[in-house]
Amino acid sequence: MANHEEQFKKLVSHAKEYGFIFPSSEIYDGLAAVYDYGEYGSELKKNIRDYWWKSMVQMHENIVGIDSSIFMHPTIWKASGHVDAFNDPMIDNKDSKKRYRADVLIEDYCAKIEAKIDKEVEKAAKRFGEAFDKQQFITTNPRVLEYTQKIADITHRMNHDLEVNDLADLKKLVEELEIACPISGTKNWTDIRQFNLMFDTKIGSVSDEANTIYLRPETAQGIFVNFLNVQKTGRMKIPFGIAQTGKAFRNEIVARQFVFRMREFEQMEMQFFCAPGTEMEWFRYWKEERMKWHLSLGMQPENYRFHDHEKLAHYANAATDIEFNFMFGFKELEGIHSRTDYDLSRHQEFSGKKLQYFDSERNESYVPYVVETSIGLDRMVLAVLSHAFCEEKLEDGTERVVMRIPAKIAPYKVAVLPLVKKDGMPEKAREILEMLQPLYMCQYEEKDTIGRRYRRQDAIGTPFCVTVDSDTLTGNTVTVRHRDSMEQERVSVDRLAAYIAEKMK
Ligand code: GAP
């Protein structure tokens, strides 16, 4: 098994064992692509959500937040295009009876070619040693160039087929590439059909077609349909933004890679309303701002990259993804899209209500343009967990698993630990706990040896362990052990809260 697959499996079982993420309905054997967050996972998720909210809403005087409902008028999804076009091309293998997304099968094929390129680079790096110039190699080596061209040709044809909905040619492409089902190993495929990803349900007591509503597949439409309400009640002046976080639902055909692609997930979205003609400037601004937000968590810049879209949705005039280096490679974490006036204009058309803004500086009314930032909260949790997970061999020959979660978003910030369960140490430790609890999420533990308790805090990512020993009783100082370096410092109890605040910056 490839090393990264092994690592990923270990991460998934660590997440379960230490109360971050459980399979949903586990005692009934689970429900595919649905997960529950445990005591540490839900804290982590909440901290990421708060960190996002603070940076988007609290720190921008022209952005406000809302909380719209999951159920919305069904015509909203007609107007947004989701009823007619929120589809994935699905294909079944007749032997294994397994269902796949045709575009994912083709992308996986390209990823294999990409892996061959990586192998060539690795071999050449070994051969040339220090003199190796990767950039020069990948732009001149004939075999690498051939692979690169092949990927470009396949991607171009696939994108074109998807754009014009030529499902027959897409199937031809799967056949020409001789893609086999990973389960049965055969190439016995059905035709490709479009599959709508929205979940529907019935509202009210009469179960007929007219009562069909959808679980929202994105939170964004709740913002669009409240645009005028918020603009008026918040006395907002363009440019301004509306943010919201909340659940979204998609009946994903291929749901895999843990919380990366789920059927019920949470989004953090912001729609920024601006004057027509200024959207590209704001698109560039938000592209930069969002990358700064990611980097502020300290998870190394080389783990992020932009992927600008070549193929744009019909309503967009620019789009980029922020990709993160997950354990299974670089994948989309966040999307930033310049959506023009498409959504508001469509809602204006379908609702018959004017969704315009009077711009007193321009002395004209218009339908605003929109730049959207949209990030999956669960995907962000996965990015943090995969980056944090670390198995370490220590100098004394023992091993530890440490979750190097950025301190700002760690589930618990402090563990207060009496060295032994006697001599007044638990009482003193509880006093310190009471002092810190209003400020930070704290844990108190007195069971097991101190070494074991440190390991347990490492495994859930607690950045600071405060140990109460005999010197605490005489000199009112504690040791603060740092999770990542395992270094310990002696700190006066009077300074402890300020000391932790300083280290958390
Ligand atoms: N309003 C725009 C929108 O929804 P999207 O690219 O479909 O755009 C935005 O989704 C983000 O939501 C993605 O970048 C990803 O982080 C997250 N996301 C999308 N589908 C998801 C799924 N099935 N499971 C988990 N996260 C998902």
C-alpha cells in the first residue's frame, strides 16, 4: 500500500479513536458518506467556523452575517439552475454493479499519468544529484512532455464533452482509455447518464409533486434571496458582503475520502456585492485575502496553491480554487468565483421582484455583480487534521502520536494536571483550572502517570499542559509543557493566563 494511503487510514482511525469524527449511525453499520463529530471534532469545527466568521464578519465593517433556512421555495433552485443543471455524469459497471462518476474515472486515469511524471522526476533527481533542475527537466524531457500533452488532451476533450453534454463521446473516451472498473476489472460499462445531486422531500401533509422541495445544495442562494432585506435593514452600501455558515446536502455519486466529500456537509460562504465593472478588482482582492486567511494558520505555504479555472461556468467570468495538499494530493479546499449578476438577475426574473440597488455615487440603479468565496468546513477540518497528524520517534526510543493543530483552533487549549493525586496538588490544580476555565477550553486529568497524560493530550492536540507539583505549593509556579517541542518552562501562576495568551498569538 502506498505510504500516503497507509497514513490516511491511520488518520481516519485516530480521528475515531480520539473522539474527532465517527461514522454516522455506527451501531447500525453506518450510513455512506455521512459522519458525526465527537467531543474534540466538534470543538475543532466550531473553532474553525469562529475563526472564519471573525475574519470575514467581525474584521470587515462592510460584511454582515445571516442564518437562512435549509428549506427554501422550490423555484429558487429553478432560478439558480440547480434543477436543470446540477448534475454529475454517472456510469455503471455491469459486472460489479458499482456506480462511478465518469469524469472522476477519467481524472483518476490522468492522476496515474501524473504519478508516472513524478517517478521520472524522482529518477532524474537521483541521477543528476545537486545539479538537478526540476523546472528544466519537466519542460524538456521528451517522455514527460508526452505525458503532459496526453493529460492536456484528455482533460480538454472531457471538459468539452461535459460543457456540450456530449455523453456519448464521454463514454467513447472512457473506452478509448481502456478504463476498467477497480472492483470487477472489466470494461463492461453502461451508457453515461446525468444524475441530479439535490435531495428532495415533501413539505406539508399532502404528498404530491407540487409539494416537492429540496434540501439546499449550497448556502449561497439563501444569501441571494435575502440580498435586498439585508441591504435595506443593514443600510449597506455597495460594495458590501453577506456571509453565512450552514449545512448543505448533495447526493454525491462517489462519496469517499472521509469528510472530503460527504452527502451532508457544512459550508462557509460569503457573497460580495459590487458595482458592475469592478468585479475583477474584487475577485483579485478576495483571492489574496482568502489565501492570507489560510496562511495565518501557519500550515506552511507550500501546502496551498491556486488552480485557476480554464473552463468557466456560463455565469462566471473568473474562478479559482485554493487547493490544499491533502494526504491524497492537492485537491480543492475553497472556491472563489466571480458570478457576475447571474444569480440576482435570475431571481429577479423568476420572482418578478426587482433586485436592484440605487448607487447614489453613480446616480443609477443596477443589479449588483457578485464575487463569492466558498469553503467547505468539513474539508477544512480534514486539511487541519491531515496536516496535524504526526507519528514521532522520541530520543528515548518511545513513540508518540501528536496532533500539531494550530493553537488558535485546537479543541482544548490547556490541560491542568496535578503531578500526583495527593499532598494538596489536586486542590491547587483545581484552583488553577477555575482561573483558566473562563478564558480557555481546559481539561483536568489526575488519573495515570504524568507521561501517559501528556501522550493523551498530544493525541488530541492540546498545545499546553500545566503541571502542578510540590514547587507549586511552596513557590506558586507551575511547569508549562509545550505540545510540539515537549519543552517545559516554569511559570508563575499569577502570570499563567497572560503567558498562554501571549503564546497563542
Ligand atoms: N456556492 C458555491 C459552491 O457551492 P462548490 O465548489 O460546489 O461551490 C464550495 O462548493 C466548497 O464546498 C468546496 O470548495 C468544498 O470545500 C465544499 N464542498 C463541496 N461539495 C462537498 C462535499 N460533497 N463534501 C464536503 N465538502 C464539499
